[in-house]
Amino acid sequence: MSSDRQLAKKFFNTEIRNLRTASKVVVESAAQEFKNAIARQLKANFKASSDSRGFFKAIRVIHLTDKHPDKPPLSIVRLGIRFMHIFQEGGTVNARKSPNLIIRLPDGARLGLPRANFKTWQKIYAKFGSKFKITKVANGFVVLLPYQGKTYAVYKIQQSVKIPKKLSFYEAADKIANQMPQRISKLMDGTL
């Protein structure tokens, strides 16, 4: 092999390593940027409360490039919440393990009542049931609780609830993905 070919091979091998490194850096930073974009959307569309902190902290970035160096760079942004798709697409949530959903209303949260499901409802009802007043409404029941001279709607019991689309992860992902080739190029040029 001529020395020119050896130099060319060495040059291209170095460039390929640099390209892989640049690609890895860009993929990992894009994943982090996507995580931050999701977090901003969550904060803009949902209120944080003492019992919803896990919802905001459930986003994880997993970098697989170091575990599989022979594969192309790969990072995964995992939302960690099995029902997150309903906020991305909108839709109807139905009770799965019980005949009805038990939804804590804002006044219930302000009064410090816990979230409820079919299992925990019995404990809540045992504690407050004598004070609760249950009223039929068009699509279910509202649980009222008198407190300090006022009556508050604290829970709603119904078979299903319609959730509007609140988040758009696809738009954030498209925006970040469209910037990746330019970022790799700038990183290779040393201008990033």
C-alpha cells in the first residue's frame, strides 16, 4: 500500500471517529434539550402540587451509546408515566378496575383531601362519609363537604372523563431533529 493511501486511510479513519464523537455529542445534547422542552410543556400546562411532584420528575434521559459503542449514537427520553399519551393525543379516560372514576376536585385538594381511587375511597368515606353530601349531576355525582360554614365540591364520581390535548412532544422533537445535521457540521468545524 502506498504511503498516500495509508495517509488517506488514516485521515478518513480519524474523520470517521471525529464524526462519531460529534454525532454522539449532538444526540446526547438533543436528548437533554428534548427533556427540557417536555418539562417546560408540563410546567406550562399543569400545576405542581405536593402529590404530583413525581409527575414532573418522571422524565429520564438514557444514553445507550456508551453501552453499545459499535452502534450509532442513541439516547432515549423516557417519560415514565404510562398515561402520558392521553395528554399528547387527547381522549377519554374510563374507569378500568372499578365502575367509576373518583376525581378529586380543586377544592378537595385545597382542603387537603387525598386523591382517591376505588381502593382508597372506602378509607376516605369511612373518615368523612358522615359529613359528605352526594348530589347527582348530569354525568355522575358530586361529593360535597361542608367546612367552616361553606360547602365545597371535593370529589366527582363518573364513568369517564374527556381529556383535551395539552402537550405536543412531536413538534418539539421535529424542531430539535431538524437542527441536528447543522449542529454536527458546526461541531466538526469547531464553530459550535
